[in-house]
Amino acid sequence: MKSALDSAFLRRLRFIVNFPFPGVADRRCLWEKVFLQRDAGSPLPVPPIEHLDYERLARLNLAGGHIHNVALNAAFMAAHSGTKITMGLVLEAAKAEVMKLDRPVNEADFRWSEPAATICPSAA
């Protein structure tokens, strides 16, 4: 938000670091890392996660800090309901983050239906 700073104040800054907004590939990497499964020796608990669609999450126009907030809120929501972190919970948390940013919300971007279970032909 460089434009919100006074020009006299900007002149007094020694360094100004630009952080470009992440593209789709970068956002996918951020989503994967924020839900990274830790090894057994890690002192941090491993959050129980169901399959997440990282390609779809990467299409959400969010920066790294917002992705972190979404992941944390989805984890709290899952803990509260006693379930795993699901794609539905992540999208619900993402919608809340977008609303918090006062951005327009396209409901279709946050709608999720669980994929139908596939029936193995040999089991039928």
C-alpha cells in the first residue's frame, strides 16, 4: 500500500521491498505448503486433512497471508466440528476471508459438493 504513504515519509525509508502478488502456480505452492503434512518426529501435531483440490484453491485470488488465514480458520472449524479439514471447510473459510477483505463474492467460486463415490465394477 505504498500509495497510502506520504511522499516525505517515503523519502526517509532506506529500503522499500516489493512483494509481487503471487500467480496461480505460486498460490498452488502456498496452498500445498500451508497444509504440509509433517514427519513423525515433528513436535507439531499433524492436522487431519481429506483430499484438497489445490488446483481449484490456487484459482482463488488470495495472497500468502490470506491463504494462511484461510488454512488456520479451516483448521479451527474442523477442530470445532470434530472432523478432518475438508475442501468444503477450506472454501467456507476462504469465502469468509474474501468477505473480510470487502471483495465481491461469487458464490460459485465457493460452492463444493463431495465427489460421488466410485463403485468398483468387480465389487458389484
